[in-house]
Amino acid sequence: AAAPNLAVVLTPDFQYGDLTLHVETWARPFTPDDRADFRGHIAVAGHGLRVSSVDDRGKRVDVADGSYDFAISHVSTAELPQRWRLDLFQVSVLAARKRTQRPARKDTPAAREKRRQNLVDRLADRSSGFVDLSRLALQNGYNDLLDDLAPTIAGPSAINLYRTGITDLPQWLRKVTGLVQLLAHDNQLTTAPDWMTELSHLGRLALSYNRDLRTVPPVIAHIPALVHLDVIDAGLTEFPDTLRPMSALRHLTLNDNAITRIPDWINELTGLRVLHLAGLPIKALPDTIGDLRNLEELYLDNTALTTLPETMVNLPRLRTVWLGRSPITDIPAAVLDHFPEDVIDDRSTPFGKRRHRC
């Protein structure tokens, strides 16, 4: 069926660094000839957005808050030096439809047994210790069942809690003694419990897209084996001070937050090998970044950077610097001379376009 004509208006205007962006998206009926580059959904209530539809008379009528699927065919970012979340882009929308809400399930013995069997099947189907619980509504009786089943998850295990609707990490995780990887992205988490320090084998933690998290909870720094942390688009406005004691951290991803400054003390994260800062509105890197002697990969695409610090010549293991679509206008000659040409990818920056011009 053809999608309704929806005019999706994102309000209020978004302030990002020195820029204010007013965003309006339009929808039209989807046709087989349309080609979409991206599909996803806008959670209206979760982002303070207003959705309006246009009736037959051309009058705009408010639509109730909800979740809308959409497909994007074009993103206009010509005047924006930073990468913006898709819900901050000016976009042309191919199709939009409101997601239907499922009725609440009746908690009958048959329903409970069905949920239990679903979990047993998922746990039995795990390969290489990967337990995929993504998209399960854990609050609908699954957490109680998992409290009983968690001890059966033996050996090194990775658990995926993507889009399970959790507001807190469930207590049954404490019983998974071999937990080495926890993916809890795209939920409604706002903090982390103190008992996470008991997860003595946890090496990777993903808290991305929990947009009300706003910081890295202090307990994260005390998870003894943690070396890989992902906190993408989690409402962070400052580089978290809670990371400062984490000298053993090897992989850190902070993409698409509103962090405007990288602190001088970043050189205390001496174990870092991979650092993702893409999509941050940062205008400069501190000279102390040259003290990260173990750093191998540095991702700085879609930032507000215009140059790089000369101290980067002190990074002996650096093999990748990604600058795509950042407004770099100059790179010190010492940096360019020090690294092989394939290390610094600046081809889509103003400086790189000039440098590589034939």
C-alpha cells in the first residue's frame, strides 16, 4: 500500500557547536522506482519531535507521538562541516509509515512456556559463545526466565541486548560468569550498576545510542578486564573524566556525540590503539595526543578540525588517520613528511583536494 503523505518536522531547532540547524523532512508515496540509501526509524517521543500530516485540503494536522519508519534518498550536508545524526539532517524522505503497536501479551501459562522455549532455543543456538537476545522485550517476563537460565550460559560468552527496551542492565548478567562481551546499545540506559565490577572477564562493552546516558558511568572505569568501550551517540557533551583512570583501554569509540574539546589528559590513556572521534564538533586536538605511543588508528572524519598537531610525528605505530569530510585546510609539513602517503587519508578534505590535484 502507498505510504501516506507525511510532513515530518523536527522541532525545536538543534544547536550544534556554533551552528543552529532547522530541519524539515518531507514524505511522498513510495514507488518501485525509488532507491533508498538508508532505512531506519524516528522515535518521535524520544527525540522531542513533532510529526504532522497534510490532509486533502492542504492543512497540516498533528499526528500523535510514535515511531515512524522511513527511507532516505538524499542527504544535504553541503554547508555543514560536521557529521550530523540522520535525525538532524535535512533529508528527502521516500516513505514513512507509523509503526503499529502490538497489544499487550496475556501472561498465561502457555505464554510463559512459549517465552521459556524461545529463550532455550536462542541459548541452544548460540555459536562461539554468542547469545543473541536482540529485540526481545525483556520486561515481558523474559528477565525472570533468564534469571534461572543464566547459569547455563557457560564458557566465554558474548550477549547481545540490542533494542531490548531495558532501562537498567538486568541482574541476571551477574550469573554469566564467563561474560566477555556485552552489547547493550540502542536502549534507554541512563547509568550502570555498581555490580558491573563483578564481571571480571568483561573485555568489551557497547553502550551506544542510549541517548540519555550523557556520560560514562564511573563504575565502568573499575571493570577489571575492560579494554574496548563503545559510547556512540549517547548524549555526551564533554569528554568523560571517568575515562581518565582507564590506562589499559585499547579501543575507544565516542562518535557522534556533542563533545567539543579533547582534554590534555588524553595522554594518560596510554594503552589506546584505536581511537574513534568521528562526528564530534572538535576544532583542535591537544598536543598531548602525540604521547599515545601505542596508537595505531585514529578516526577524525566529519569533525570541525582544520589542522593536525605536529606532535603526531611522535606516534611510532600510527598506520591510519581518517579525515574524511573534515574541513582540514592545512597539515604540518613535518607530519606529511613523517608518514607514508597511505597513512593519512585527507582526499575529501579541502587541503587534500588541493594536495592531490593532478
